[in-house]
Amino acid sequence: MSRYNFKDSEAKWQAAWEQAACARVTEDPGRPKYYVLEMYPYPSGRIHMGHVRNYTIGDVIARYKRARGFNVLHPMGWDAFGLPAENAAIEKGVHPAAWTYDNIAVMRAQLKSMGLSIDWDREVATCHPEYYRHQQKMFQDFLDAGLVYRKESWVNWDPVDHTVLANEQVIDGCGWRSGAPVERRKLAQWFFRITRFSDELLAALDELERWPDKVRTMQRKWIGRSQGARLFFRLQGAPAGWSGEAEERLQVFTTRPDTLFGASFCALSPHHPLTTALAESDPKLTAFVADCDRIGTSEEAIETAEKRGYRTGILAEHPFRPGETLPVYVANFVLMDYGTGAIFGCPGHDQRDLDFARKYDLPVVPVVLPPEAEAAGFAIADEAYTDWDGSLINSEFLDGLKVEAAIPAAIARLEAAGDGQGEVQYRLRDWGVSRQRYWGCPIPVVHCQDCGVVKVPEAELPVRLPEDVSFDQPGNPLAHHPSWKTVACPNCGKPAERDTDTMDTFVDSSWYFARFCSPRAETAMDRSAVDYWMPVDQYIGGIEHAVLHLLYARFFTRALQACGYLSVEEPFAGLFTQGMICHETYADETGQWLSPEQVKTDEDGKVVTLEGGPVTLGRVEKMSKSKKNTVDPEAIIDAHGADAARWFMLSDSPPERDMEWTDAGIDGASRFCQRAWRIVSEIAGQGVAAGAPLPSAFGAEAMALRRRTHKGIQAVTADIERFHFNGAVARLYELINALAGFKAKDEGDRWAAREAAEAFTRLVGPMTPHLAEALWQVLGHQGLLAESAWPDADPALTIDEEVTVAVQVNGKLRATIALPRDAEKQQAEDAALAEPAVQRALEARNPRKVIVVPNRVVNVVV
RNA sequence: GCGGGUGUGGCGGAACUGGUAGACGCGCCAGACUCAAAAUCUGGUGGCCGCAAGGCCGUGGGGGUUCAAGUCCCUCCACCCGCACCA
């Protein structure tokens, strides 16, 4: 028996699928559609194992759904703008475009070698003018719809990458890419008004039933809706004109207006306009603010920083108690970006306020009485009572009300007196998209001295990136370019300047899934195509995009809908987040990391360097270049084949969990492919032709095999549907093992063996498509397996006539008995009691009770 | 601190709505084939006691509900992830 030659086979079948255009699709209203999408890759240079896992999972779904009769859209593209291309330009002197397109060519070939059933006719790259011209049009449409605006604002400035970051891109006060501490700068920036959809984005999460709870929870918290009230405090002693507006009262947001009678101070953020106004004539306050800034926002600083305040001498009048005032402090724990940048402090019911009050010796008056506590003598010690469970005390007209009732009562009183109003606050901020970079989508506007911001006329789109740029000075090459930015104002014709910023690359990835529906359309999307294909039925990718990309894409889809581009509100009906690929780490005696190719296992099973030197085994960690524990997919596919790589990716570890890449694992997968080839080939040679008629009779062993076959079909189908690929793999091992041990003695046996082999081949098809195609041919079929239907299980053969029932005495297993399926309870009980092991365990006692669960268990209780 | 997750053999992991714990794979042990090796095939493999039949223990620890718990409830521990002075 010849070995399976994966190299020839994989090349042959990839060409055959290409020839037959198996994965090419068009809209077909007569068939149910299914849109499977894996997150598109950044063309960094070569594919990595994370890509292999991601695209294997997606391809299994695509091939399976196709076999089930769906019209399957499964496209691929490139997230092609971004910083690494510019870094390559700086380091290697290669143009970002050349670098990117070269990488795409390499990675496309690598992905094709995996045998993915992708409609490559739909490929897009976001750096292509034919892609970004539509994005520029969207930007202008959003501008007209009020979904894009320009604002002078404090931004997060990454001093290493020389660019602005969105709030979502700042992690622990550092840039998400560079890791450098972020600085604050004031710049005119373009913003997407994501907050217009705050409530919709939040509410719709409840409907996204096929999304992981974890992702939905993270988005909910990110949007951070809180309901409360805005209060207005009249001030005594504030400098005139501090707010720059007619209204000079201090605005404060609270979720607990019910606790207002417990207020003992107000506090301003160090960046509050009133603070700034006061600091002008108060050097001590200026010093205090500088001090607060120094402590910064790093995670440790926050945890250990004590509550500090500066007493301004200003007094705030209590809205409910005429004549009573609260001292106004500037405090280091009050954030300018949330609420109004000012608070009132109620020490009895907020821990931070309590810490602050204790430090500055302010009154602590409890106003909410816990359910079991006695009003007399109730006092707050070290812990504020923050629960909502309780009723109001020391609060005049609110006394006796439950918290839930006191909140609206307090708001009603504030509104009646003009001292406040009910309000909802969000943590979510508008999305700043201006980036001071070259390799991104140019913002299609012109700045004119006379006309202000003017859209570039549609006929002139796209605004193309200039090709002749230099990277020899830091900052934005577009701003440095000698001529590119200089244009005539489209409105008045006078000299004007282009916006030299480009869009955040997350904009590119916020609509690519919609472009795939009609990738060559003259408009951004052909309405009938996008309405046919969208939403994506199954989106697959890493958990790291739980907030950023997945929230932006949800916003964008709503914005596109508002501008008449498409009909859906949510882009991704189903989301699956796969785990990461991990590998053992190795270090030499100097502590330097070693790559898996730099070590070997010696005769004693010890890991040593190639020269036999000592190696320290480290933890199993996420594959990363810094730890050197990566394995190159191309080398694996070259040595073992794409099918083996795919099979190992799907084996053992559930796809949502992290998996460990091991040599033993990929060897096992190779062995499986060879074994399947050997066993199925042997059966194919037994003389029963494809499509041979059902024999008149089967022996007991043939029937047993047929049952296993049909149960296998049922189980594998269910496992794929549930994303339990490791379970499907296990069932396929069982089926091939059953087939390996089966000795055919008559025509019925041979027919049953062929039936099993065919079922196996079809079921394994989505996972190891080349091998399956080769087996299909060996089994004598003319057409492609990739174009064949999924097998159906015969219900009559998935149910056993005889079942094994567990027999317990007092819940402890004592025997198993064979019974006809759905036997009478009495029959089961009698058979159980007849078991010698049961009698022994009973020790001559009489059963008190016998519990019979049909087809499962008999429990004898004494 | 808040929110979420995970914990089962030497290892990865299975067990749908509570009903034979350890499917399947890896590894290991024994055997067959072979001059030998590789490959392949057959059998075994949770722990303890026992020649065996069989028995006892066992799903992070402790407690509970139930005829029956990996699965449900309470509590504690460990690790991982996310958010974090959000008023």
C-alpha cells in the first residue's frame, strides 16, 4: 500500500477546486445564504499559527454549510493600512505600498496552501484607492449627517508613534502599540459621533444571542450607562465669568440624588474650568494641580494614591436647605472626562467620599438606613454603606422612602425648583479618528481661510496618497510633502490646504465585511447584494477585538444604515472568539530565549540545545516573537501538509480555549491522515462499486457497523453545529478505528464497510479537505467531494435495539445489564435484582424502593 | 476593588436537560512483524488492596440538596482574563 503523498494531492485538489470555482458565489434568492467571515489579517509579512487556527475554523464552517445546501459567502481581504508599513519604510527604506503589496503576495500564497475554500475574486485591500475612495465618501456622508464633527480637544498623544490615539487604544496610560506613556495635547481632531448610538448599541447587545457573554459584558461596561441627575449649585465667592457662560452655577452629576442631604462637600477636578480660573490667582492651587498631574493615571498610582484635596474657600449652596453651604475643594480623584468634572461628596454612602471626609474632618451623616439597622445610634465607621437596600433618614421630605422611590422624588423636587434634572451619563466617548500618519486613508476635506472646512468634490475622489514621500524626519510625511496639501478651495478657488491627517485604521475594518458583498461595485456597496448577504452569519476572530473593532463596526453599520447604504443594524449575527496558540518556551544557560528550532530532545528525552547544551524549560505561553516560541506555519505545511496542520488545530483543545502546539500533536495528525488513507483505500479495493444497490440482508456485524456509521454521522453533525470540533475529531477516530478492525466476510459486510468509508470521507471533508477529496476519488466517485451533499443519518440506525443499563445499589454501581430498548420498568427491576452482584450488595435486606430511569439506570435503595 | 472564566489520569481533553466519570488523542508498558530500526498491527494503561473473583477511594478543599452530583446550592482556595478613583 502506497503512502499518501500529501504534497501532490494538496496541489492537485487545490487546482481542481480552483478549476471548478467551488467557492465562487453570486446572490441567489432561491437559496438560503450563509456568510462566514474570519477577521481579515494585517499583512505583516507571513501568516502565523493564529491565522491557521482562525482560518481553519472558518473553512470548516464554510465547507460544512456548503455541503448542507447553503449559498456560502467566504471571502478574504487585507487590513493593509497601518504603522508597521511606515516603520519598515523608515528602517529598510522600502515604500509602505511596496512593502504591503509584497507581504500580501506572500501571505495570499500561504493562505492558498492551506486549501481554504475562499472566493478569491472578492479579495480587497484597504490601502487600495478603489477601497478607500468609498470610505472617503462615507466620511463626507457622515459629515452631512452630523455623524462626523471636528473639535479642538485634548487628545492622547503617543510620543513614540507621533500620533493621536483613541481612548480605546490607551492601555494603562500607555499607547497600545508603542507602550509609551501617553501625553496630553490639544489638537483639532475629527470625531465620529458614536455616542449618538449609545443606547442602541447597549440595548442591541441583549439581542446578540450568538455572541459570547464575555464580549457582550465587556461592551456593556465600556458603554457604561448610568442613570442619575445633574444638579446646579449656586456658588459664593467664585470669580465672575469663570464658566465663560451666562450660567455660573456649578454643575454636578450624581447617580444618587437621594443622598443629597448627606452631602458635606463639593469637589472639582484639577482640570475643571473653575479650578483653572481660580489657579490664575492662586499659586498654591497651581502647584496642587501640577502635583495631581504628576501622579498620573498608571494603575499602581491610582491604587495607592490617597485622596487629596485643596480647599478653595468657595461655598456651594445646598439646593434643599436654604442657608446651608458646602465647602468646595479641588480633589485629585475627580475625573474631568466623566460627568461634569465635579461632584458632591456624600461620605456616608460613597467610599471615596468617606476617605476624603475622614482626612479633612468633614461631617459624615448617614442618610440611608440598612434594612436591619436601628435608626437611633446608626453611624458610619470605616465603611460607607453603598447598597441600595434601605430607607432614607435625616432627609426631611425623603425620610422613610426606599432608595428606589427617593431617587425620583429628589429629582422631581430639583426639577420643580430649577436646581437640576434627571440625566443619563455614558462612559463611552466619541471616537477620535484623526491620525498624523502617512499610510492611512486621507481625510477628504480642504481647509480654506475663508470657507472653513470644505468637502473635496465627489468627482475628485479618491483623494490619493502621494507616492513620493520621505520618512527621514519624524511626524507626518503628508504634512512635510512639498506640494500635496496645497490645493485650490473647491468653494471659492483661493489657495487652501488639504487635511493632512489620515483615518484611524479601525475605520477601514469597520465596513470591509459589507464591501465583500459587492467588492467591485462602483458604489461602496450594491444595495441588493449587501441586503442579500448581510449580516455576517458567523464571524470568527480573537478576543482582543472584543471592544475596539467589534464596537466600531457595530457603530459604523448603524451609521451606514442612517446614510442609506444598507438595511441591517448589526453587522455580526454570530460571533465566535477563538483561543490563542501557545508553545513551550526554552532558554539557554544565559537566560536567552531559544526558538523550537534551536533545541532538540536527546536519547533520554531531555531537551537540549542542538549542540547538546543545557536548556531551561519555561512555561507554556502564547506564541510571540519576543519569547521566540513561534512555529512557522509554512514549515509545518511543507513537512506535514495542510490537512495535518488543520486536523491538529481542530483536535483536542476546544476552539474557544488556548491550545498548545506540540511536535507530538502534529505527528499524531500526520499519522491519522496516513491511516485514513490506508484503511479507506483498502476498502475501496474490495470490489463493491460506488452506488452499489443495498444488499438484501446484513449479518449482525454488518448491522453493528452500519449503526456506528449512522450514529457517527449524527454525532459529527451535531458537534460541528456546536463548534465542538474536538468532539467531531474524536467521533471520526472512532469511526476509522471501527473500520480498521472490521473484517468483511460476505457481500453485506463489504457493502457496510464501503458505506462506513464513504460516510467517514464525507464527514472528514470540512476538516481535511484534500485528503477527503483523494479518498472520494479512490472510492470511485467522479465529481468533487467539495460539491457533494452532507450525508444524512438514517434514524432507524441511530437507535440501538438493546441498551446497557447501569444497576446501582444505594447509588453505587454494582453491575450493568443488557435490556431491550424501552423495556418495561418491571422487567428492568427484575433483571437488576437477579444480578448476583446486586444480591451480594443487598446482604439479604429487602429493597425499600427501586428507581428505574428507562434505558439508563436502575437504582435499588435499601 | 468590581466583573467574567477555569480547576477532571503522566498530558490535551470527553461526559446533551443530574443517571455506568475518564470518550478520543498523546505518552507509557507488553506482545507481533523485522538481522535491526522505522513504519504498521494486537493488547493493556485513574489510584490503592488482592493470585483471582472482587473490594475501597477518586472530578481544587469543606459543607449541603437528592434514590443518584464533575453537573444544582452555600463556602473557601488557586490560577487566568477584562475593567478600574465612572460620582
